[in-house]
Amino acid sequence: MEEIGCHFKFENINGNHYHNTNLLLSSGRNCLRYIIKERSIKTIFLPYFLCESLSEVSLSEKIQVKYYHVDDDLVPIGIDKSELNENTYLYIVNYYGLLRDKINTLIDKYKYVIIDNTHDFFNTNHYEADVIYNYRKYFGVPDGACIVSNDLIMNPNYSKGTSLEKIIEMVARDEKGEFLHYPTFFEADKHFKNEDLRYMSNFTQNYLKAINYNEIMKKRLENFRVLLTLLSKYNELNLNGLELSYMYPLLVSNGSDLREHLKKNNIYAITLWPNVMWNGSNINEQKNVENMILLPIDQRYSEYEMEYIAKVVDSYYSSNSCKVKHL
């Protein structure tokens, strides 16, 4: 029996986790690790255009890793589907949410696939495949990702993760300022790299039930639409008709310069997967890493911040008029 009396713990919260699954893991890395183990995968095809952490996970599981390229639309190319089977899977990334309408076609074509929907969290379409979603990329939680699957079930041999160290880092950021604790942030992130396969921590499972997912999705889409209206004139991606909720992807021809200009104005546009610059990727994939400006549109911000971002981008191009894309 637990102690009776003494200090309160966090309240138990009634609510949902948004995605209807009990396969709640500590990280996206561990989602892939779980699928590899439970599907008895021996070989996996990973895109060059991807974070090196997933290659590290695959190799740590002692399976063969083969790499493939993506085309200008970020769709897999050069895959011989006859190589795919019960033990050989293709890992497909729904980059920035742009492939949402193509996923079913890709599943029909290749069959043995894993879908990475990290960039499309609010996508609740049903797919005949194992699909990975990542809570930690969208909400202020110390850990958390999940697998939506037709037939995978929980394996009782794995234990739950812990979140104490990561919670301390998040509280420090909240109370003393984000950038003062930037090194601590990286230390917390390294924890996932070395972590064994774990389920989502009790704290995160409980906390996620308190989130108003519909309001957050609404806010993200509103922010996306503001940037879509204000920045399309610079964007080499055609986003018209799309509704994205991860970040606003601004593809330009001078990404490094623009990213530095944004930073000088306190706007931090992350660079995904710098490892792509030296991992055997092709020139188009490398240019995508260098020139894709991912602008924050999350629920912390409003139309005011979006207009400020657009104003700073405008100021860059007004002083570099030759770099504006030709419409």
C-alpha cells in the first residue's frame, strides 16, 4: 500500500491523448526501435534526408540499413519494391506534412512501410501501416511519442521511462529564461539518444490528458495562414491549398543568410538534420537542408508574432532585392 497522508502528488487528469493508441513510447527513436523489435525487421530502407538518430537506432538493433533518395516533391525514389517483405521495411517521412495526400498511394505501392508523421501530428487519417507521431515536438512535455498500428500490441517486457531530469530542465527554462539554460536543453535531449526502449513516463501520460488539442490545432493553423498570406511571394514551395501545423516551411535560395538575419532579430528558425550535408545525400537534399527556413507557428504565438516574422523577412529582402524569387 502507498503512504497515506504526507505530500500531494500531481493530480490525476481525465482526458484523452489525441491519438487512439496505447502504444505510448518515450520518444520517436523508441517508436522505431519498438517496431523493429515487434516486426522482427532485419533490413530497413531509410532516406538520406533524415536525422542520423534513426540510423543510429537501426544500427544499434543490429539490422541492415539501406539508404534512398527523395525527389523534388520529397517522395521516395529508386526503391525496388520486390526487396520489401515481412522482414524488410521502407521508412517514409511525411516531410513538413506535405505528403499527407500521397501516403495511401505509397502504402499501396510498397506495402511494407513505416510512416513517420512527426511533422503531421494532427493527421488522424487511418493508414494500413505503423504510423509514428511525436508529442514532444508539439507540446511542452518532457518526453512522449506514439505508434498508431492496426495490429501491434503492448509488450509487457518493457518498462516506463522517467522524466524527472527533463522536467527540471523545462522548469528552469520557464522560470529563469530559455537561453540561459540552452546547454541544459541539449543535455536533456542527449538522454533520448542513450535511452533504452521505454514507454512514455507516467508524468507525461497524465499531463497530455489536460491539453486542449483542438484549440492548439486551431491556433497553429491560424498562424500558418498568416505566414502563407504574407510570405508566399518569397517561397519556392507552392503551399496554396495546404493546411500545415508543424512549422511554416519557407524554401529560398539563400537560406543561411536569411536564417542569420532572423536570428539577429530574435527569431530562431531551426535547421533540421545538418548530418544530411555529409551523409551521402545528393545536391538537392543538401540544398533543402541549407535553404529550408522552418518558421515557428505554434500555440505560444499569435498573429502579432507572425506579422513580426513577416516584417523581418521583408526587411531582409528589401535590402537584398535581387534575391526575391521570380513569380
